[in-house]
Amino acid sequence: MADSGRAVPRGRVRRTMPLAGFTARAAGGRVVAGLRERAGDGGAVDRFHERTAERYAELLGHSRGVLMKAGQILSMIDAGSMGTGGFDPYQKALARLQADAPPMHRDLVHEVLASEIGSTAEHFVDFDDEPLAAASIGQVHRAVLRDGRDVVVKIQYPGVARAIRDDLANTELVVSFLRFAMAASGMKLDLRAVAREAAARIADEVDYRHEANMITAFSELYRGHPFICVPEVIRSASNDRVVTMTHLDGMGWGAAQRAEQDLKNTWTEVISRFIEGNYRHSNLVHADPHPGNYRFHPDGTVGFLDFGCVSTLPEDLRWVWVANLRAAIDGRMEDCRKYMAQLGFIEPGSSLDAEDLRPWLSTATREISGPQPATYTSDAFGSVISGFFAVHDDRNVISQLTLSAEFAFTSRITMAFTAVAVGLNATLPIRAIGEDIDGVAEPVTELGKLHHAWVRERGLPLGLDHHDRP
């Protein structure tokens, strides 16, 4: 095995040159492929894109850190639903970054462990040198503690923290990426404030002590839950660059997509209740909900992994955010405008009135507001993309909205959930699920009834008290 991961490239220039050089060569290659196809070489352009996509994914995989994270985010996009089929081979190649990346050599793994927590024999009676997964910041190994518990050990690549600091220190790089990402929407945003928020969330992922704390917070929040499973941190075998947690078994994303449809519907409801429940029962926002972070079980339960990217909403904003979501679903546009102004989406003095918001919000809430139960087809993802990035009428609503730093990741979460639901072709009574989560109706699904019983037993808040909250 090659020494993958032994030396993460450092410095802004060294880390961007390979990608910049490849992009320049690819531009020339695309021209040549087009000439060949016009000369009778059928499929030359398609073959060029397939080769280029593979190489691009490989470069991002080896770059680690921020660049690979960007690749993971891009891999969630359903190109077909956006009408951009030319991106399809890139989406397929980048999809591997959700769960797989070039691993470290086994010797390097043990060197990192020894320097951080002591020898493997000190903590484990068995340690598998073959990684379960290798992602953008670290890789994961199976092990057995000396007390017999099955665990996974997440080990950070040497140099990745420095590489990410180099990336994030280049503020203009992050700002330029955000400017590019938002160009299609026309939405106004404080680029530097949002860049700081994005940088903070990515920097959190490098801090394995922070991740251990977040795992513990979620584990405590969902203690005793009937269908949401969160691992437990083993503090004695965790450190700045190593975090050890109890093992959650289950199917990965590929196997889950091949399961029976009723089971896929159940899993999708579980994921929906986890995402929506986090900031209704607490102020935690799991900001990295891609399919590689789930473990699917035949009994319908789902395990949730990777808590490095978690944001915490201030209490006042959390309640206004939940109230705004409920008002949008109910079609109460006057309330939506009021809440969106409080959240910073609508600036003081804006000429937008309540009815201007209706076409935009109806697109963004199509599944939950439309006929029930809703089936998530590729059109659903296109609708979400349109909701965030399209111009809907001559009022050009989205160009008059402002994105604040606190909500920089909310669109990502919505798009990621929709991508998962589409990938599982799920059919759900999603409006009824939302209503029972908000406490405005009794649950109609079996999972909802179990969830409500758990909420009552734990004494957690359920939904929004419209009388006492904004």
C-alpha cells in the first residue's frame, strides 16, 4: 500500500497548484475532445468528462480538508434534476468522497495512536489495520476495548489541521467560493460573515475534542430513544487527533437503497425526525447530513455518525426559526415576513410584502404543502434547488433576501435531506410528521407515537408555544 496520507500538502500555493494546473489542462482537453467528436469520433466528449471526473475526484481525495469537503458537498447534487446532465459523471465520481478516500499506511496509523493516546495494546485487545472508511479529515478503524466493547477509532490525518488552517486563512479563497456558489441565486449575503461561519464549522471538524463533546451532547439528547441511535464516546481513548466511540453497525447507503420500499420509507421518516427534532428539542443543528453518516438497520432504526460539523443556534433565533417554518407550511405569509425580518433575511425598509413571499415559499415547501403522502422523486430535488436558487416572478424575491451567517448551513441541510429522500424514493405523510413535531397535531405514524412517548418521558419541549414565543 502506498503512503497515502503521510504528507498532506501544506501552504496555499502548494495545495491549490495541482488543481489549478489540472483545470487548465482539462480546458484544453475539452476543446480537443470536441474537435475529435466533430471529426467523427463518437462519444469523445463523454469519455473526456468521465476521465476528467475520475481525476478530479482523485485530486480532491488526496488534498484532504476544505477542498475535499467542497467535493463532498458537490457530490450531493442531483445533476439530472437540475437539467445539467453534463455534470453527471462528476457527481458520480465525487459521490465516492462521501465515504471513501485514500487511506493512511498502517504504520502511520499506529504512530498517530501512540503519540496521542498510547499504544494500541494499552486500550484495545484487537485493532483492525484496514480502515472502515477514509474521509476528508480522518479515517475510521474497528477495534475491541479491553473491557470487550466493540468500538470505532477515528484518527486524524497528520498535517490536515495545518492544511485546513492554511485554506481557511486564505479568506479570499473562501469568499470567492461562496460568491461562485451564490452567483446563480442572486441572493444578497454578507460574504465575509458567512465565510467566517463556514470556516468555524469546518475548523470544528478538525478539533476532535469538540467532536467528542458534540457526540456526547447528542447521545445525551437522544438517550433511550426508540429508533435514533447515537454512539457513546470513550474518553480514555480519545484526544485531540483521536476519538473513540462505541460501534454502530448497520447497512451503508448503497445497501439501504436496495432495501424494500416500506423499510426505506421508515428510515426516511427517522432521518426527518432526527433533523427536525434537533433544533426543536434542543438548540443543536447537525450540519453534515450526507448519506455516509447514517447506518441503516432492518428493524427500522438508524444510527447517526460524524458530529464534527454541528452549529448551535442562539435560543431567540431558534424559536423564531421554528415559528417561521410553521408559518410557511401554514401559508401565513404575514407572519413569515415578520419572522424573516427578525431572522435577518429581510432588511429594514425592504419593499417586499407578505404576498411577494408566497410563490418562493410554496416552491421551497412543495412536498410538505402538496398532496399527501408525498413521494420524493428527482423532481423534488429540482424543486428544492429552484426554491433556493431560482427567480420566481417579476418581483425577483430571492435577490431581495439576505443570508445571515447563523443560517449559512440551513439550505445545505434541506438539500441533503431531500437528496436522501429522493435516493430512497421515499413516500411519507411529511405534512403530518411536521405537524406532530411542531406539537400542533397528534402523531399519525407509529414512529410519531413512539417519539411523542419518548419526549413525554424525557420531559423535553415539543413544538412551538405560539403564545409565549415570538
